[in-house]
Amino acid sequence: MKIFILEDSKHRIKKFKENMPTHTLVIYEHAFAGFEHIITHPFDYDVMMLDHDLGHKIFCGRGNSNTGHWFVKAALKRIQESKKLKVIIIHSWNPFGAHRMMKELKNSNKIVIWKPCRWPY
């Protein structure tokens, strides 16, 4: 399985790698870098796991562009067009940011789940 992960916590990234050793993980810590990858490489992911608050910030608001929400808005067309992608897991602890992400993905025809990562994982 190929999984795209947007996450800035070194600890969580380590745990994802430890807990999913048989999967191909494509991990980005910054929304812009993740989006650049999405538009310059084949979009062949089975699952996306997305954090909202990036740049080692906590509870980023609407004014911060380095967020999972910004990424979702920028990548939405690619997400909608993907035949392979089935599931998107929003693992952010930020309920406001996660809600905005889920709202953007509402009509994506994907299964969208909000499952906050258990602290500190």
C-alpha cells in the first residue's frame, strides 16, 4: 500500500515508519513541499494521512498557510480525480482545522475520517 503523509512531528513520523514497515510511505513536513510533490509525481496513493498544524505550530488559524487545510484546498482537484485513492485520514488534534479540511473534502468521493493521533503519537 502506498500512503501519503503530511506530518511535521519527528516523533510521529518515526512511529508511522515503525508501525507500517511493509507500506510505502511518502512523507512531507510542509504543505507547500507536499503539494509540489503531488503535482509533479504520479498520484498513485491508496491512503492519505494529513495533519493540519504544520511548521511545529499548535492550533494554527486561518491566517497560516502552512497547514493541512491549505494543502487540501490546493490538491483538491488531484484528490477528486484519483481513481486509486480511497481513504483520507485527518489525524490532527486541531478540531477547527480538521473540520475545515473535512468540509473541503466533502464532495471528493473519498472516505474521509477524522481520527486525532493519540498524544504524542
